[in-house]
Amino acid sequence: MRRPAVNVGAKVALAVAVAALCVAGAVGVLVHRTTAADQLATARSALDQRLRSAAGDHADGRASDGRIDPPDLPAPVARAVRGDVRVTYLQRGRKDGGAPVLWAATRISDRKVLAVHRSYAREERTLAALDRTLLATGAAVTVLVSLAGLLLGVRMGRRATAAARTAERIADGDLDARVRPRGGDEIARLAAAVDTMADALGARLEAERRVTADIAHELRTPVAGMSTAVGLLPPGRAADLVAGSVRKLRGLVEDVLEVARLDSQAAVETEEREVSAMARRATAGLDDVRVRIVADTVVTTDPRRVERILTNLATNALRHGAPPVELEVDGSVVRVRDHGPGFPADLLAVLHTSGPQRFRTGSRTGGTGLGLTIATGQARLLGARLTFRNHPEGGAETELCLPTD
């Protein structure tokens, strides 16, 4: 079972958007703090200069804007002023809810404090305007970078998805599928690796197919000679045993040749045919096989290959299951069920992941065979789907779903 595809493009876009948002936020905080510190330092310096002027005017007996022991002097300022120390203090959060006030104070005698102050509202408004500008600029930049990240992510996702789909097609048997990469990044290298793998796999399978076909062809002549020689043996148990073994060997050789032809992607000759007619022809001559028609339909397919699939499934059910074998036609779907112990759990796991393996059957006691492999290969050529499972009431069940127009 294939896992749901992961959207790489969305993840890349999200990562770029989060990174842009973090950068914009960090820059905004840095600019805010730097500007606020510069504003406060400038205001403190100007107010301190004003305090020194007021202290000089007071010492000379001239009028000044400084106040002696103002009653609203903040307590932190009164505690901090001592000796010749001058103090500046920004008063926020006033009880009357007014604007923040910047204070400057110094002691002019043992008991008197001279102080000046001014409103800090202008700087607060300037800083608030700067924050709004930073917020708008950061949002705009984040959106633009996110869109760029989305475009980049979608492009990367499409390329990765194309490589993944091509790999899936190769895994399904389409050895001519290729990615044809562009560029020189990691995704292009991955796509090139997929194409290289497909070339190597195709060459290896072709070599295997040729060897298999050559061996099967070479075996046909001696098997035919053995069949002729069996006919010359005197009747008896030994002759019957040899004849049965020769028939099995001949069938195995023919199966191997058919597998080799399937690997070479033989041509499919289609025509319109009733599913029920193909089912009856496939099971003709097979004992303990019942055909039940639930619903019939006409499909465009290769009837010889469909009959070969159904014959193999029914024969496999008789050989490794238990009679009776039921073949049910339900429109374009044909189900073949036996009444044996069913598919072993380990075999079902293999059938659901990689499909039938050559020379492995559904028998719980072992055995060799190519019936399921041939049936699966024929179904793949027809564009049909084979499903293997165990019936809830017992027995193994295989479902053939033929394509419809």
C-alpha cells in the first residue's frame, strides 16, 4: 500500500514564510529598540543641558524655568538626587493617565532640589508611527517572500512529484518511463538516478527474459522427445508416473515461455466480448468449478488473455485450495473463490506489496508454480486489476476487475 504523497512544495513555502516572518520580526524589534534608545538619549541630553542652564540662572539670581522642590517630583528622582549628581528620569504610567514626562533634577543645597521636565509624548508618537511603518513593511515583505517561496516550493514539488510518479510507473512495470531531468540541483540528480536505475533494470530484465526464453526453447525439444518416448513404454504404474511428470514438465516449460513473452510486452488484440462467455470458456473442462452469473456485460478486451487469467486462477484454486471453486461474474468484475484454508498471511503481505513472485504459489505446504505470475502479467497488459484476499467465510478469493470504456 502506497503512503499518501507528501507535499514538498507546501512545506518549502511554509518554511520560507516562517523564516521571512522571523527575520522581519527580528529586524522590526531591533529597529524599534535602537530608535527608542537614540530618542531617549537625545532627549535626556537636551533636558540635562536645560537643567544646567536653569541651575546657572538660579545661582546668578536670574529667573529660570526650573522649579524648586516640585511637589510632583517622582519619588525615584528624589531618592537618586544627592550631592552634585544630576538625574534624568522618564516617568511612565502616571496616575492621571497623561502622557509620559521626562524629568531632570539636581540638588542645589542640602535641602533643595532644582528640577525641570517636559512631555515625552512627541517621541512616543514618533515611535508609534515607526512601529506602524515597520509592521506594514514587514507584512508586505513577508507576503512577497512567501509568494516567492510558494512559487519555488511548487516548482520543486512538481519536479519531485514527477520523479516519484515515474519511479512508481517503473515499479509497476513501465520500464520505458523516464523523468528526463533539467538543471543541476539535487532534484535533477535524483531524477537522473531514477532514469539510470530504469535503464539498468530494463537491461537486466531483458537479459533475464532472453535467458529464460532460451532455456525454455532449448527444453522444448527434449521434453517433446520424452513425451514420444513415454508413449513407447509398456503400460503400467511406472509409465503412468513418468507420463504425469512429463506432462508437468511440459506445462512448466510452456509457462516459462509465456512469462518470457509477457516480459517482452506482447501485443494485445482487443474485441468486444461478454464476460460470462469468457468465464464459461475458461472453465470448460475443469471439474468442481461452478460459474455463477450475477450481472453480465460486454467489455472490449483481449478474450484469449482474459480466459488465460481465469483458467490460471481456477486451476490455482483447485490445486492449492479445496473444491468447489466458485467463479462469480458481476458485470466487469469476476471473483474466483475456493473453500480451502485461504492464502497464508505472509503470502498475502507479498501479494499486496510486490505482487506474485515467480515459482511461489498459494499453497500452505509450499510448492512451485507460475500461475499467479502469469495471471498478474496478463492483467497488467490488459489494464485490469487483480486483488487477492481471504473470504470472510473461508477460502481464498481473487477478484479480476476488467477495464470498461
